[in-house]
Amino acid sequence: MEPGNAGTVSLDRWWAGWRTAYIEAAFGERWEEDDDPRTLFEKILHSELPDEETYIVARGDHTFALLNAYPYNSGHLMVLPLRAVGDLDELSTDETAELWLMVQQAVTAVRKAYAPEGINVGLNLGKAAGAGVPDHLHVHVVPRWSGDTNFMTAVAETRVLPEPLDRTWERLKQAWPS
């Protein structure tokens, strides 16, 4: 670090062209500039594309499970209500019950598909808490292993994922409880 920049760390980015292809496939090339008021997750849900292209792993009456396009680890998925709400107290009783049931199913599928040593389950409510899509709450389910913060993260501040999203989708879809 340079003098005067103590504690300042920058995160290197590796190009991942599949991310743009993922979003453009769901919303067209101008997805960011459209006048559609729906959240990113609503656009994915209502895109009319097949689930294997949008990476929707499961659907319920009030909720759905979706792979994280920017995963922390392979197997990282999110469980969301079908409608966009930004906070837990905005959910109906039925939405709340199905959301947590689907979180349990997601944990079961992650364990079956990946046999992780642990699992993180959590929400970031609001922009200040780190929510990337603050108007549509989502519960993260992330498989974890001892040492999954390897030298790339520690030294290069970069994540390397060993599996493409389409393979992750296949594994979790097959492991999803009936």
C-alpha cells in the first residue's frame, strides 16, 4: 500500500462474458435502459424463457428459487417471493410460509448436490445492508467448505468458480426435493 492509503484495498475483477449473455438473454440488449418498472427478478421470472436458460431451479405458488448469477460458491442460489417486496413485513402469511419451506428445500438440494461442510442462509434487507436488488427481497443459500476462501480470494481478492451455471442448475434441479 502507498503511504496515506492504509487500509484501502481494491478488488480486482476478472472478465466473465457469460454474465452479459445471461442478462441479455432474459431482457434484450438494452435491459438496463428500458422503462419496465419490474425488478430484475420479476423480469427473469416473467421472461417466458425456459427455466434452464433463466436458471430458475424451482417454482411454487408464491415463491421461486433462482441461481445467483454472481455466485459466491458453486451452488449459490436465492429463494424469492414471486412479487417484489423489499422487507419481510410486506409478505403475506402464505408467502412467508412458502418462502421458508422453499429455503428448507434449497438447503436440502444443496446438501444433496454438493455435500458442503456448512451452508450460509441469509438476507440483505435494504441497500445499506448490501441488497443488490433492494426492492425484491431474496434469501441466499450458499454452500460452504473449510478453506473455500483460498489463496485467490486472500491474495488476489478474486473468486474462481469451478463450475458453469448450467451445470449448477442441472445438479440442483436433480437434487431438489419433490
